[in-house]
Amino acid sequence: MKLKLLFWLLLVGNVVLFGLPRGYFGASATERREPQRLTEQLHPELLSVLPANSEKLASQLRAQPAPGAPASAEGAPAAAPAAAATPAAGDPAAAAQAMSAGPATPATPATPATTAPQVAAVTPSCTEVGNFTAADARRFSAQLASLNLGDKVVQKLTQDVTSHMVYIPPQDGREGADRRIAELRRLGIGDFYVIPDSFPNPALRSGVSLGIFRTEEAAKAYVSQLISRGVRSARIIARRSGAGKQVFQLRDLTPEARSALDNIKSAFPDQEIRGCSA
């Protein structure tokens, strides 16, 4: 009986040993070693084995959110950058790219564009009317008084420039003028005269005038000639007419006051209304 049992056990064992390598009982030993699957791999050169202490592997582990991590601002759970880069299962090429690449960088939200503030146009706060003769200025002022503008109205006298004088400023009175005259004669300059003490502008008395010119350009050209001849103290001053004109400057007018001003100004058609020059 024991011999029969031993015989059948040996027979079964031989059958198993015979059929196993040939795949009669499932995957063969050769298939379990998978030599043919190596030829079926996609881009095996992209695969790399990372050691346990790899910095790249550690950075991916750090990028994964810990259990119970807070949700994003919209209320949805924050997605881990590494999860976004995880390839689909069974795709070796995608797995190789994911392992060779670093952790995905989360997208930075775009900054909303800032709209530049609109600047409103500023209406001039000063209005100037003129130039009036003395008689017209009195008439205009009398009508302007009815608006009760108070200190918002300023009346000024303007004088037209009629000529330009080239001169040497006074210094040390008459004695200083005599020294300058002697120096001018030594330099061969004879066109000059000493400004008398009766001159209307006291700041020019005892100065030395070197010429009167209609335009400022002509006066500047003569000063250049004087400098080339050694006279370096010559200056230019504008000479204005004695009569002058009257102008009115009105500040911070309300729309009602501006309308009333236009009505008054209509009686003086020769006068100009404009923004204040100064």
C-alpha cells in the first residue's frame, strides 16, 4: 500500500515537473522571468532608478499635501503639484518623464489690471480782461462793482515795452560814473552818456547809458560787441511807455458770476477776455 502511494506521488511529481516549464499549469518559468516583456517596453532609456536619498524624490514627497491639509481659497481641496504630474497607469514613457522632471510648479494667479484714474479737466480759476484806457477802466470797474466780487477782483496797470537800453549799472555815485567813462574812452568807446539825477527811475541814476535799441535782439547784439572790446559790466533794461493800460483779473468765479461778466464785457467789444498771464 505504501509502495502504491509512493508510486503515485512520484508520478504526479514528474507530471508537474514536466508540464510546468511548458506552461501547462499557467505562466511558465520563462514567462515569470519576463524576458520577452523587455522587448515590448516603450522608451526604456527614459527610465531612471532613483536612490532612496535622492533630492528629486524627496522634493516630490515634500510637495504632496499632508493629510488634513487646508482647502484652497475657492473651498476645493488644494491639489498636490506631484499628483498633477503623475502619469496614467501602465504608461512607462509618461512615468519616466514624471520621474525625470521636478515637481510641478503651481500656477500663479494673474494680477488684475489696474485701471488708470481719469483726470478731469481743470477750468482756469483766473480770468483777465483788458487792456483798458483810464476812462474805459473806470466805466468797467463801476459795472463790475454790481457783482459784489470783493477781493476776487484785482486791477493792474500794464505798460508796453517801447525800447531796450544797454547800460552800466551805477556804483559809487558820480565818482563811479567818472571812472567808467575813463575806462570806456581807454577802450575806444565814445557813444555813452551819464544818466542824470533827475531820471524817473532812481535805481539808474549815475549809471552810464551805452545806447537805446528798438528790439531786445539788437540790444543783445551790441552787448556782445562790447564784451569783445573788453566791456563786461553792460546790462539790458526794458523801457516802457508812460501811459500804460489797465487790466482786471477775476479769480474763482462762479458760473453765475462768469455769465454776468460776459454780459458786462459785451459793452466793451474792443477788450479781450483771457486766462491770467501771471
